[in-house]
Amino acid sequence: MDAIEMNSLRKNIDLKLKNYGLSLFDELDNKSQERLIQIEEFIIKNREEVENYILQAKKLKLSISSVADSQDTKFTRKTVYNDAILKKFLEKSIEDEPDYFNEMKLKKLTEKLGALKEQYDKVINNILDVKILDLTIKEYKKEINRLCDINQGLNSVLSEKERTIQYLKSNNKHVLDNINFR
């Protein structure tokens, strides 16, 4: 390992130590530093191997193309697509394959997330509609109260006018009675 790689490795270890709330790399004794370097090298090597295995597993994923392109089969994709039994058999076999990368789970979760977002939007719209209706009802109640006050005032005026009419009728009757008497 050259000096640049070693320096990068030490910085990475030091950053991890800080993130984990442990001592700084330079504050450790030489033996601990060596062991940390060995651990970090192992982690890096292991991670690279896992990534390679993942790439290899993805390449080996069962598909109509992978079967038709294989050295072990003696037919083409066209043959698979033209033979209904071969095609159906392969499609069902692909469905039965283990979901190593949780692609089906991810697809189902994505669909559920979409449905939840749709429900969320409906709930929000419903809440907004209710709030708008509440505001409209409050405005109508204010208007009804205002109109009731006006109606009460008009009823008072009407009552006053009716009393005036009654008074005038009564006076008119006395006047007519006095005229008739003469």
C-alpha cells in the first residue's frame, strides 16, 4: 500500500472513530493503530467482494434472454416467444425465482406508497372542503343574525305603525261619530 492510500485509510479510520465517539487515531498506541488498519482493510476488501457478488448475481438473474443466450441452451429468444409452452414455462419459472434483491417487495411498497399518497391527498382535500364549509357556515350565520336584527327592527317599526293605524282608526271613529252626531 502506498503512502497516499495509507493516508486515505487513516483519514477514513479517524472519521469513523469520531463518528463512533472513540479516541482519535493519532492518540492510539501503534498496536491498536495497526489492528484498526487491518480491520479497515478487511472491511474494504469484504465490501468489494460483496459488490462483485451482487453484480454477478444480477448478471445471473433468470430471464428469457439469459436462458436463450446461455451456452447450455440450443435455441433462440425467437423460439421461446413462438412456443407458448416454453414461454409460459419460463415466465412462471421467473416468477418463482427467489427475490434476492427485494425487487418485488420494493415494487409492492412503491405501489402501497402511491396508494397512501393518494389517500393522503384525498384526506387533505376533504379537510380543506370541511374548513371551507365551516367558514361558509360562519358567514351564513353572521348574515342570518344580521338579517334577524333587521327583521326585528322592521317588526318593531311594523308594530309601531300598526299602533298608529289603530290609534288613527280609533280617532277616525270618534271623529265620524262626532260628525254623525251633528
